[in-house]
Amino acid sequence: MTTATERLPAGAGRSSDPRRGTFWLLSLPSAFALGLFLILPLLMMIALSFRADLSGQLLAPFTPTLKQFAQAFAGEGYWRVLGISASGLPRFHAGLEPFRPRRSVAIRL
């Protein structure tokens, strides 16, 4: 019985397409820009969200904390806004009118 390496000539498993190098040459600048302008700022925002405060030097070492998240989730305003958003999502996908608060403020001129 022969093995797979005995049946195939050397280099037969790899593509020898000359356009392969051109593909990488053309895709690297856009991949670099995507990483620099999308991925890096997103990672920085996530890291800075665990900072206790933003006073002082921005990139100085800090101790991560969840204190600000606990404070945001403890307030009733967060849950109200989350409820309004969640209740409006099915209406939006169904093509219905968006959620409108029951209280309306009349402006008198």
C-alpha cells in the first residue's frame, strides 16, 4: 500500500498561482488600515472602560475595576432605556411604528 506522500510529486499539494503574491500585496494595506483605525481604537475603548476614572495620563498603567459598570446597572435609567430599546426592536423588524413614550410635551408659542 502506498502513502499519500508517495503518490504525489513534491509541491503538488500547494497552489503555484503567480497571483497569490499580488493578492497579499494588495490586501495588506487595507488590513493594516482596518487594524489601525477600527480594531485598535475598539480595543482601547474596551480597556479604558475598566478604568476607575480618566483623570491623569491617558495611557498610564491602571488597576481595572467594574465599579462604574455596577453603578450604571444599579440605576433605573439604564434598565428603562434598555426596556424601551428591546421593546422597539420587534416592532422595527415588523415594519410597525416605532415606540413613542406616552408622555408628550406640548410646546406652546
